[in-house]
Amino acid sequence: MPPLTAKPSSPVVRVENLSIAYETRGGDVNAVRDVSFEIYRGETLGVVGESGCGKSTLAYGMVNYLGRNGKIAKGDIYFQGQSLVGKAEEELRRLRGDQISMVYQDPMTSLNPVLRIGEQMTEVLTVHRGVSEGEARKRCIDMLKRVYMPDPEKVMERYPHQISGGQQQRVVIAMALLNDPALLVMDEPTTALDVTVEAAALDLVADLRRDFDTAILFISHNLGVIARVANRVAVMYAGEVIELAPVAEIFANPRHPYTQGLIRCLPKLGRSKSSSALFPIRGRVPPPNHLPPGCVFEPRCDYAREACRRERPGLRSLADTHFTRCLFSEEIDPAVWAPSPELQSAIRSQPSTASETSNDILNVSELKTYYRHPDSSPLSMIGLGKKEFVKAVDGVDFVVPKGKTLGVVGESGCGKSTLIKTIIGLEEMSGGKAQFMGFDINRKVNQRDLSLIRELQMVFQNPDATMNPSYTVGQQLERPLRRFRIVPADKIHDEAVRILQSVKLDEHYYDRFPRQLSGGEKQRVGIARAFAGHPDLVLCDEPVSALDVSVQAAVLNLLLEIQREHNTTMIFISHDLSVVRFISDFVAVMYLGQVVEIGPAEAIYAPPYHPYTESLLAAVPIPDPDAEQKHIRLEGSVPSPLHPPSGCRFHTRCPRRSLLPDGGKVCEAESPPWQDDGGGHRIFCHIPLAQLRALEPVVNIPAAKG
């Protein structure tokens, strides 16, 4: 165990040589091994690592939520000087409700769907503090205000399903803080949130740490989030803490090869598509019951030596506050690292070979997708009710050149997914035109010619929802080959194997079922199936949002490699602006069914911005604690597409309306004009381009890193 860092007070929680095991038929399986750290009041310890590294098991172990077969196998957890190991369940229950709180990734796992928000929140105080109902209600409303909940009195009367995901997470955080806990454990609390809501939630975490002097254990796979909220960082791999250091030190001077590898996997917001590359870590995290004999990271390490295969290193000190679990950390210089020849051949080393004068393959004009909204008035019973429509996509125009990628970004509910589902024919077009290779694609997919279907394919966010669990990978790849008659019948098997190899999966995967694949492998199969017929246009709907950073890097490289080889055109949807910057040639920013800014990627990420684009860039978590980022936060949530605001739809949340002489009244009354910034860059805004150009960049990244 590393020596405790000198602090002005004793730690709120101290973990010493902790090992957590699960009892199985084959014996105990150690999911967490020899973990030590401490957290002080007013401090946030970030825990980061890939899936399967033991992050959540560590969190659950600290509050004794391990399930029947989980147990503390070794070590101890001291909370305010008292050992939690071996305490009676009733005593732990009182501690969890009073002094230790936990916020989960999915707020609906913490909220009872059949009880109103107010009932669930007041119970925290009436049960654990013996507070009266009236006083408890007053405290709950005050706490909801503290977490910036709009109209908290009405929220108290609602059921969980009647508020948004971001509001649900704020309710859970408010509940966790009602008793002023000494320790707050947060397990991926912002993963499912929009980038704007996530930014507000991370601001809230920083405020809570400061105002309540709370010790926080913050778990995330997102290094950008960790850079924003943490004071110190523990990097976990295969159940062990392999590096522990202050947050600035982790990013400026990572000493463990795994930490260095994670950072190389991240898209850089300041880099252009042609000048950046991602370097995924080869292999995968080993299962806890099949660990290598020496260093657990040795099979994936670029610096591995014979000693690494024999000896399992302990966590040792490099400096007063920097610890690493590597035998050769002092000798490793990440600045001189170079990718292996295999890795170099697997990544894109140059921009797409598509000609700059490529013909436009997709032309969309005034595209509309409306959904009929059911009228609950009595008149609707006799056919006289008012017809109302949800305007999911409302007058969208763009073109996509052959061999290029259009990225589409925006918050949930802005119409991104509906847009591409309409283009591919899964949703019915309500108006406008869409032409693909000169052919109208205004009909749904079941009314389209088979040859047209072959040329438009889609990669979905969740491969589990699109793969049949009863069929092998090979059978599912063979289906489009037969359906579209890509190759003769006697060549189908060989072609399916070739397609598997093109997405870096060998022939052994042919006979596997989806349940036998990792998340990244499933997504590769989904990509293989989409590209099986060599389509001209592939629509990607959040294809990497659920993946670890290393798998995400491999999948992004794969998409670009296939695009380069086949000159495929793509539309790529993501809420992660760094990912969109890495993969896109052009970017469209959507808000409430409309495109508000569109142009070449490099133009979108530099002034002039549409105020909404500026707000999105100010919210994106950047994996660099030295990056300077403007603090711009949007008030409220996206309005309903059933009754969008008049004039500019963004005017209800716009932080830049005051730039106009009338204070933004024109935004309320009139739809904005399209303003042309040249080079295909257009902005849908009343604010003159000269004023938008005068705004400072949202993000400034040090030149050495950018």
C-alpha cells in the first residue's frame, strides 16, 4: 500500500489492500485485488478504466452491495476511522442512508416508478432523521433548487416517467445529498446524459464538493469527464489500480503503459480529420479467472519484457503523490512511443482518397418527418378533434459528396435519428425531397427496389437489438449476401469469411453466437453486415457511444479504412463532438428538427459559431485538465417538437440574444435567415456574421497538445 499523502485532516474513507471475490462453482474469482487509496473531505477521486476492470465492483464493495455471492476476501475499508468490514447489515443500512450515498448510472434503478418524486425524497429524511413530513418536504424542495431543478414544487408531484433523464439524475443526486453524506459514490452518473445536461451535472458535482465539503468517489470510462471533476485519478485494469496520481499529472506525465494507451485512443477536439489518428490498445481485458502469470497488462503492452511475464508488480511510488504498478515506469517515455507495424497498417495514415470534386451522392431538400399526435379531447371521439403533429424533422436541407462523411450532432430530441431513419426508409417522409444517386427515395423501405436497398445500409447504436441471438455470426452475414446476390451461391461462405477478416475478426467467429461476443466484436459484426453488399451510402446512428475508448478507437479506424478502400459515403450521428470531429468531413448541427449550422468540419469548430454550436462545444468534456474552455451553459431543456417556439426555435435558451440591438425580440417573432460564411459554411441566425466572428474560440488547447 502507498503511504498516505500528508493532509490537514484524516481521510473520510481509506481503503487498504482490498480484494473482492465472487463465489462460483469453480471456486472464488477475485474481481478486485490489492486496491488501496484514501479520499479526504472536499476531494474527488476519479476511477477510470475499460469495462471489466473492476470499477463498479469496487464501488459496490464500498457500500456492501455485492450480492449473495460477493464478499470482501482481504483488506479493509475504513470510513471515518471505523472499519466497515464485518459490520452487521442493519448498521450498514443506517450508514448508507445517513452518511454514505450512492448515485447509479441509470437513475431509474434508484427511483420507484409507482411513487411520486416527493414521496421518495421525503422518505429519506423521515426514516433516517425522524423529520416531520412538512419539514422534510421543505428540505427536499430546497435541495432540488440546489441541483438547479426547474419548478421543483411541481416536480415533487410528478412520477419518475414524467420528467426527463437529466431531471431524473438530478433528483437522484438531490436524494443522495439530503442527509449531507460524508461520502458520495457516483458510478457513471452522466453516461446516459446529453452533453449539455452532462456539463450541468458535472458543474453540480464540483459545486457539491465545494459547498458540502463532501468526499466523492467518481467512476467513469470517460477521461474527459474525469479531467473535469477529479482531483486525483486511480486508473484500474483487470481488478488492480495500476496508476494513482493527481489529475494534472496523469494527463501530463502518464507513467503506466495502459494509461498512456488510453490517452492515445482519444479523439482530439482540436485536430482535423486529416491530421489525427487513433491508436487502439490491442487485445482485451482478461477475465478475472484467467489472468496472465506476471503483469496483468503484459499481453497488451508495447514495452513488455521477459521479467514482466514472470513477476507481478506491486503499486510503488515514483514521487510523493504518483504511484504506478509497472516494473519499468522510469524507463518508459511516452513521447518517443511509435505504433507497431501491425497497428500502423490498421489505422488511417492519410485522409480519404475521395476526390475534392466528388459528385453529390445524396441531396436532401426541405425534408419533413411529422408524427400524428393523439388528441385526447372529447371531440376526437367523433372525428372533430384538432390535428396536431410532432415535427421531428422540419425542413432540412443538405448535400453529401461521394466518399465523404457528414457528421450530425445535437441533443436528444433534436431529430438526428429520425432524419437518418427517414433517409433509409424506416420512417415515412411527410414532405420535401430526398435524392440518392439521382433516384427519389421518398418511399419507405418496403416499397423500394431491392437494388436501392442494397446501396443504403445502416449501422445501429445497439448491435444486440439488430442481431438475432438464435443465429450464428456466419448465418447473419450470409443473409445479405444471398438477399442481394452479391456472389454466387457456392462462394457465399468464403465471402462471409472475407468480410469477417475485413473487420479484423478471424474465421473462428463464423460459428459463434452473439452472446459469445464482446460489445466491440458485436459492433464489428454489425459494421460487416452493413458493408457486405458494398453500399454507396452507410448511415451510422451512434455506433460507438456504448463502447470503451480502446474499442471505440478500433471501430472508428475500421470505418475510415473501409470508407477509404471502397470510397463509401457516410452519415455519422453522435453526441460526442470529439468523435464527430475525428471522422467527419462536414458537420450539420441540429436543434429541434432543424439544421442551425452546416459546413466543413474545420469551420464548425472555429468562430463564427451558431450560439447553439458554441454551447455544445463549451459543454463537451475534454481529456486535458490544461485546456481552457468557456463556461457557457444552456438554461432549461429542449422544447417540445409538438409546440416549437415561434421565430427562432433556439431563442428560449439562447445565451447570445443580447448581442442584437433589440435584445433578441426579433428572434421571438421571425425565423432567422441563412447567413453564408463562404466555403459551404452556413449559419441559421439573426446575429450578424461580423458579431459572431468577433466571439473568442470556445476551446483553447495548449499548442503542444492540440
